[in-house]
Amino acid sequence: MTQASFDSQNFRRALGRFTTGVTVVTASGNGATPIGMTCNSFTSLSLDPPLVQWSIANSSRNYHAMCVATHFAVHVLEAGQGEICRQFSARDIDRFANVPLETGLHGLPLLQNYHARFECEMYARHEAGDHTIVVGRVLRLAHKEGEPLIFYCGTLLRAVSLEPTGT
């Protein structure tokens, strides 16, 4: 298959069949102005050292600020945070408006409400096609009971059941 005949929309639809969690990544921008964005490409990478990874589109308005940040936080959203997800993916608004915050390590802007939260220092960046993979070393974490917000086929969903399947 040649690159010219590759159907990127069909590729995107197929990728949408993989259920992911939903996160908001935050950092301090220039002049300590907080920056944040919705991200569903988050995953664990290593236990020793404790590493996580996520990716950012090279065309993102937040690309430069996120790539020069020395620290960032990843907030796994809980089931009732669909509006936060939409707010942090919207354009031309104050994404932090009416969002309860606290200050974390190295002055990180942290969402007070989350399902899990990871405060990280930048560990590595890797160019990968039209995205950059960002790897962070976890410095501090927290998590709460509850249900995660999930993303499937372009739709935000609540988990139907978090009961083990027995397999």
C-alpha cells in the first residue's frame, strides 16, 4: 500500500475502536500562566523508573509551551467530568475558568478533582510523525475510588461495569 492511497479517516475510525481513558495535562507556561489540554494518548511506560507517556500533535497551539515545560501533571478524569474534558479541548477560551485548582510540585497547576493524578518531570521527548511523544518521570501521584471517564468511537462514556470478567 502506498502512502498516497492510505485512508487516514478509516485509520482514525479503526483506532477509535480502542477504548481509552481521558486525561487533562497541565503545566506552567511562560510567565507561570497555566496551560492545559485534553489528551487520551496517556499510558504507563515503566515501573523502574516510574515513567508515563502521552503525545501531543505538532500542530497543537500548546505544542511549544508543553515541549519546553520542565514539569507537567496528568489528571485522569472521573466519570462525571465530561464538561472538564470538553473545556480543556475547546479553542479560544480560558480553559481554567471555574475549575478548582491547587498548586503542586514546581508550581504545577493541579485540578482538585480527578480520578488519578501524576505530577511529573520531563524525562524525554521523541518525534513521531505528526506528534511528539512526551515521557515523564512520576514524582508524586494520587488516586481516588470511583469510575473513570472513557472515550470510545469519538464519544465520552461512563464505564458500564468495572467488575472483573473472570477470565
